[in-house]
Amino acid sequence: MTILSYFFILLLSILTGCDRESYIDYSSFNIKPEIISSQEHKGFIITDTCSPFYTPIEFENLERTSKALINSNWLSNPHYLEDINHLVYLFSNTNIKNSDIFIQTLNNSALIYKKNMTEVNMLKRKIQTDINYELDYYQQAIASLNTHLYIIQTHEQQQIENISIIKSNIRKKQQYYTKLRRSLRENLQTILHDNDLIFDIISDIKFKYTENNTLYCSKYLGAYQQLVSSSSHACIYYNKEDLIAKVPTKHQQQINVTLNKYIPKLWDTMVQLNGYFESDYNKQVFEHYLQKDLIIANNNLAIKRTLNHEQQSYHSIEKQLNRLKQLNQQMSTIMNSDLLDDNNKVNISTSEFYKELSPLLINGRINDPIINFSLLYNNKNLIKNFTHEYATKILNEYPKILTFNITSNGTFTLPKIREHHYKIVIDIKDSYSITYNYNSQNILASPPTKLTQKNPNTMSMENNLNQIISQQLFNKWANS
């Protein structure tokens, strides 16, 4: 044989790998003949990177998510329903029959949770209403007492001076507001040269106010566009597009720039002077503005002069101060309750709120949504069936290029294998499996053509692959 011929034989061996017929001698493994049925058995190639004994990430995620949901507090977890639905999705993706009971139970858990939250929100609103009523009482009583003490303890002359300061601030704001309107009119005149149109634009400026406790306001409120202003906890809008629509197209861009400059200043000055009455709320929506301050200051002065005639005693003032201290302590007790968060809103995640739920739990209007799923999770017989079916899924989905069939007479052909180290596992359906551990640094080496108990690195087990894998999965589920 020439060197060239030898090279081609070597190359052919490398390319074809283990593409030859082999035979397994079942009798050498002391496997009873009746166990070796007439049907074919299946073999698996196990490599360092691919093995049916590796626990799938999907199974680990399913078990971990199930346990996390069971240990989660349905009342304090704002994502509880989302977590249930995610777990339903994970069980559905297994595509195995034994998942159905878990899915059905989780769907029922979702219904129970929704019913629970209806009861929780009703109770929360009732408690919040009662607390708000109490807080309003204390706040009004404290404000009234503070005002009365301020009037008593502030000299009449100082109150007169305060009124003068407020009047002076009002005049300044009025002058500034007038100046702003004049400047706006003059700016419009340089663009439009139409006094009637300018009058219509300025006269038709309209605002809308909406309360808002979020960080962002929507850009539009109907046909009104957002106004960037210094108002906090509110969104301000004005009829910008209506105003610009009055103007010829060629001037609209300039008018837009002018309105952006003046309208926010006009709004802020107006509300500082007179507040703002919003018809949608049927009230003044700002607590503090100069005209209101002036009315209060004048009323306080009138009360002061009346009290001067009554000559309030030191004992009376001390009594009111003690009452004020008592009211503040009582209000503080409510505000510092474990039932409330930092914004004096009922916090359903607290143990105090859970105590409030006790009557509803006792009479069955609220139930533990996850208890039935928890029972399934810990049901050993059910989990054994589930992991058995999951093991079947793993074996059925094992890469076809790493599997082979063994005929009823024991012959088989190994697929092409590139690794130097791998295992051959022959799965005998009843309760046996045979493993051959192949490890060689010689690329031309190959497994024996006849597999017997006497071959090195060969062993048999009285468990088939499904039994081994399902037990491994069961232990993972039970011991995590």
C-alpha cells in the first residue's frame, strides 16, 4: 500500500466517523430474554455539551417561579396577577398533559385574586374615607386655632402694616399685569397692523386647569394646548390653536413665538393676583393668592379689634395653646399609624391592613388564592407523574443526530461522532439501561463492534432513562 493510499483511508475514516454496524449482546448483561421485547430500542449519544441528564433551564425556571409565587404575599405584591399569568404561560409551554391541572388551578387562583382585590379596594376606600374625615377635622381645627392665636398674639399695628404690604404687592402685580398686556398688544401690532384682530386675540385668551399628581402632563386637553407654567400639581392649558387660527397663515409662526413668550407670564401673574376659578371643579383651585390674603388680613384685623374689647386673659391663651398641642398630637397619632404611607394613604401591604381584613377572611369573602396550587406543588404523586412526562419530553426532543435505533436482534449503527469523549446509553424500555463510556485521544479509535458486559467502561442499571431523568427532576423539584 502506498503512502497516498494510506492517507486516503485515514481521511475516509475521519470523515465517516463511527458509520459501521455494531451489536449488543443482551445476554451478557444478565437481562432476562422476556425483557428484550421484539420492538426496537433506542440509543443516545451523550457528549460534554449535550445530555438528557442536564436539567433544562425551562424546568428550573418553572419550578423556581412556582415556588416564588407560593412564597409571595398576594396582598403586598402589586404584580401578583402578572406572576400568575406568567406561570400559566410557562406551564402551557411544556406541552405536556400533566400541566393541565396546574394551569386550571392557576386560572382559578387568578379569579380568586381578582375577587379578593375587589373586596380589598372596597375596604381600602372605606378606611381612607374615615381617615380623611378625621384628618380634615384636625387640620381645620388646628388651622382655626392657629389663626385665632395669631390674631390674639399679633399687635393691631403689625396687622395694619401687614395689610399695607399686601395692598402694595397687589398694586405692583396689577401694574405688572397691565404692562404685560400692553407689551403683548404692541408686539402683536408690529406683526399684524390690525387693532380689531389684536383686540379679538387678547380678549379671547382662555385657560383650562386640571389637577395632576404625576410628573408629566399630556400635551393637549381637547383642543387646548399645554402651557408651561410654575403651577405645581396641576396641568394648565390654553386655546393656542384657536388664537393662531385667527391670524393669516404668513404671520402664524411669529404669533406662535409671541404667545409662547407672553401667555405663561400672564397666567402666573393672574393667579398670583386673583387665583383661578375652575368651573369644572366649581371652586377656586389655588389656596393662596393676594386678593384672598387681603380679605383674610382685613377679617383678622376686625376680629382683633373685637377681641381687644373682650380682653383675652393669659389663662385663656395658655388654654388654647394646650388645646393646639393636644390636637397636633392626636393628628400625629393618625398620620404615624402603620396603616398609612408617607402620603397619608392606606397601605394595603401592612400588617395593620391585614388585621382589618380578618373579618372578611373569617366569613369567606376573601380566600388565599394560591393555597390549591401550593397543595399541587407539594403533591408527590402528582409531581412524579409530571416529572415522568417531562422526562419523556426531554428524550423525545433530544437531537436526532445524537440518537440511534437498536433492532430486536441487537444490531445498531452509531451516528457520526467527532468528540473524543462521549457515552453511549442504550435505553431498554422496561427498566434497564446500558452505558458505554468512550474516552480516547486517538481519532482512529472506535467503540467495540460487539458490546458486552466484559467490555471496559461498560455498565448496566436496573432503571431506564426515563426513570433516571424523572427521578432527577423530582429531586430537583422536591429539594429546592
